[in-house]
Amino acid sequence: MEALLVSTLVVAIAEIGDKTQLLAIILATRFKKPIPVILGILAATLANHALAATAGYWVSDFLSGDVFRWAIAVSFIAMAGWALIPDKADDEDGGNVGRYGVFLTTTIAFFLVEMGDKTQIATVALGAKFHSIFWVSMGTTLGMMLANVPAVYLGEAATKIVPLKYVRIGAAVIFLLLGLWQAAELLGLLK
């Protein structure tokens, strides 16, 4: 249950202001069909984060030991710094739906844009830390949906509810705390 809750919280906060959330806003305002956009985001996130959590799980099995656990701690701390860097949607536009429809266009665009994104990297790290593909995938997907469904319905106004600067700082603090938590466990400070 801890894997689900931590994964949900980390990704929900990290996703706010992220390029995939900006893509969700762009797709929603361009197509004006929220249900297929939301379902496309859900399908893309489930697939992408299941693969990411599986990679984290597999890597943690393959590369076990203190060196690997220190690498996880350092990766969370590095993500704290990365979370402070604003994302831009300059290279992402809603595109033309063409013959694929809103759902498939959203699914493909969202899956590809999420590749290498900080929330995907966080999912890999969470999969390694908690050694749970299912609960981490479900938590990170829930976090993505908690951040993106309101963005789809509120469009550009969603980015004005909470200043993104403060959201990025909150995400950075959470990543930093996860890294320090992992380090404290390795140092035997938490039992």
C-alpha cells in the first residue's frame, strides 16, 4: 500500500506543469473532446508506466546491493533538481487528428512525450525502490490522472490555479525527501 500512496503523490505533484500536462491542455483545447483525450492519456500512461515500473523492478533484481540502492537515492535527489526546471510545450502541438481520431492521437502523442520524462524516470526509480510493478504502475497512473484530468477540463486555466513555481518546489522537496529517506535507510538511521 505504501508503494501505491507514495507513487501517486510523487507523480501527481511532479506532473503539474510537466510537458505531458501541457500536452494534455493543448490536446483538450484543440479537440474539445475531453473523454477521448482522458481515455487516451489513461491508456498511454498505463502502458508507459507499466513498462517503466517493470524496468525498475527488473533492474533492482539484476543490480542488487548497496551500490544500486545508493544509485536510487542519488537518482531521487537528482530528480529534485530536475523538478525545479520548467518544461515547455514549444515542440508539442495538438497536431492534426487526421484519420486516427482523438483517442488514438492522444494515446500515441502522450506515450511518446512521456518517454524519458521525469515522471517516467521517477516510475523506474519507484519500481526499483518498492519492487512492485503493479502497485507502482497503479500509483503513478493514478497520480498522472489526478494531475491531468483537471487540466483537460480546465484547459489553460488549470495552470493559473497554483503558481507552477511553487508546484515545482513541492515536487523537488518530495523527490529530495525520497532520496534522503533511501540514504537514511542505507546508513541504518531508519529501522
